[in-house]
Amino acid sequence: MNIPRHEYGFFLLLVITTLVTTVITATSFWYLPILLLILFSAIFLLTQTGRDRVIYLVCGGEPLVIICGTMNLWAGLIIQCTLAGIISVAMGFFESTWDQRVFALFCGILSLVTLLIELSNHVLLPLFVLGAATTVILAARSVRMYQFRKQYNGARP
């Protein structure tokens, strides 16, 4: 079993953040993050060579993000970023510095959304902002794909 160095670091950060969050926030459901961490660790270690490893990691990690995010919003952010890092390494990203910059940009945007949620004290406004940004990105991508198909199908621009 050969775990890539980046993936091991992200996994270690995920474990530490989950345990620290569980200890610091003494809630009545303190056992859930521990159980979900054990489940995710089992998935992480048992699917090292599986073809569908990414979907297992996503399905095993997102409940951990949700439960830790309800305990502490910033811990949920850190766990979400580390889970995204683990998944990125499993998909073969982090090969170049460009991939690392895109990942850092992703984490920075998530931090801004988390800050917006923290400051607005509710989720509706950030949800609208995130939905609008997603719509703009998808519209720009659709137009670009249309232009790409039009250019390479032999049609005049």
C-alpha cells in the first residue's frame, strides 16, 4: 500500500482537525465525528487500489464535513478543504504547480463564503451569492463550449 505524500498529509490534517473540534466543542453528539472519522479512515485505507475510490471518499467524507461544520463552521471549512485535497490527489491532481494554485484558490473562495456566512448570521444571502456565481460560471462555460464546437465543426464564426 503506497500512499502518496500529499494524500497522507491531508488525511493527517483531517484527523487532527476532527479530533480537536470534538474535544474543544463539548456537544451532546460528540461521538458522531469520531464514528464518522473511523468510517472515513476505513474507506481511505481499504480503497487504496479501487477504481471507484473517489466516489467512496466523497460519500464517506461529506457526512464528516457536515457534522463537524455543525459543531464549528471553521472546522467544517478546514475538513472540507482537506477532503477536497484527498480527493484531488486520488484523482491525480497536484502534479503541477498550476493544480496546487487552483486548489489554493478553491480553498480561498471557500474561506470567503464561510466568512460571508459567519458575518451574515444566516445562510440565505451566501446561498444566493453562491448560486449566482455558479450560474455565471456555467453560462460562460456553455458559451465557450458552443464557440468551440462551432469553430471545429467547420462553421464560419
